[in-house]
Amino acid sequence: MIRIAVTGAAGRMGKTLIEAVANHPALTLTVALERPDSSLINADAGELAGLGRNGIAVSGDLAAAVDKFDVLIDFTVPASSVSNAELCAAFGKGLVLGTTGFDDEQKRRIAAAAEQTAICQASNFSTGVNLCFKLLDMAARVLGDDVDIEIYEAHHRHKVDAPSGTALSMGEVVADALGRNLGDVAVYGREGITGARDRSTIGFATVRAGDIVGDHTVMFAADGERVEISHKASSRMSFARGAVRAAHWLADKSSGRFDMQDVLGLK
């Protein structure tokens, strides 16, 4: 059995990850982590996830548990995730990283950690979303410069970064297929007298409301027709199942930086 540690164990995604690990025949949860100041330190991780007691007490110290897991699954916040990546690198532990919103320096540190251990990092671990990435590449290459491209995404009110990491990844896939640099052509929202649309741009629209798990649509709009590629998530379990699949795939890798496209064999 591959031993798994889950960070953010008391959060919405953490609880779902604990359930997904419990449902995987080749994985076993051995470490559950929360912030050191959390009131839930020493609580039973299985009870937190609504599964009943599993005997795994929530800990606030990843370093103290480093001998108890093979792969860490981290969907938390950038600062914490970077520190965890560097600890995993120091001890040769695999890392499945679903956190988004990293700045350039944090990205550099994660890349450096991947030189020492295996890291699977993705903006979205859903199998369906990763299939959409493949379809987006195909659509962009076929439709080329004859369409206007807009990306819409919606998430729950608690999400702190915008646009979502998934929306940005979709934009990068499309821009790469068209030979554009997303940083040069992205338009993040519009207001006032904006003038006619520049066809080379890729627009982003963001919604934060209620308990929306995650909706993404990329529109390729031409005169007389449009193509839309959409993914709608109704449960975090779609992300969690992909993450545990990635953890299982990553377990025998010694170093390198991978993503969900590697896990699914889509490259």
C-alpha cells in the first residue's frame, strides 16, 4: 500500500481527499495535517471526513511525520505548499500539488524542488478538465486566427484567486496552440469604452458566487457560428479522484515535474 499524507484535512477539499484515499484500493491514509494553531489538532481524520474513526490523528507538523508517508497531497495555499514542496524534496517524498495562485518566485522554488523529488502539479486534477485541455488544443489549431476567444469561469464565494488556475491553464493551452504568449494577449475583464475587440486577445470573465464547485467554458466565436468547450464540476470528488490517481502513478517516480496530462497518457 502507498502511504498518503493529506494537508488541509479539515477543509472542504481535504475531507474529500481523505474520502477518495479511503476508496482507493492501493492507497492508505497515514498522515492528516492542519495548521499548527488549528483547534482540530489531534481530532480523528476519519471522523472529520464523515467516514467514522480511522485512528489517524490530525497533526500540525509535517516534518515530524515525514517517515510516515510516501506521497503528500496538497491543495492548500501557496506559501504553505512551497514549504511543503521543499520539505518533500529534502526527504525524497512524492508530492501531488493542486494549489493555485503561485507567484513567479514560488514557481521557481517548486521547479527546484522537482529536481530532487517527483512532483505532479496541475491547476485541475479532474479527468474531464484534462480531456478539455486536449480538445482546446485541437480546436485552437483548427479554428486558428478566424475566431474571437473568450474564457468564462465561475467558482464559490470562498475562492481567493482569480481567474482560476484552470482558466489560466486553458488560456495557456489555446495561446500556445496559436503561437501567442498569454501574458501578452490576455484581457482580464472589460469596463467603459473599450473600443473594438482585438482578435488576437484572449478574454477572461470571472464569477464568484454561492457554492459553485467549478464551471469553465472556452468560446471560439466566428461570424455566423461559435464553438464552446465546457466543463462543469458538481462535486469536489472529481478533483480528489484525479489527485489520488496521480498519487498512485507518482509513487514509483524518483524526481521530475509532471502534470495530469502525464498521468492520463495524453501527451
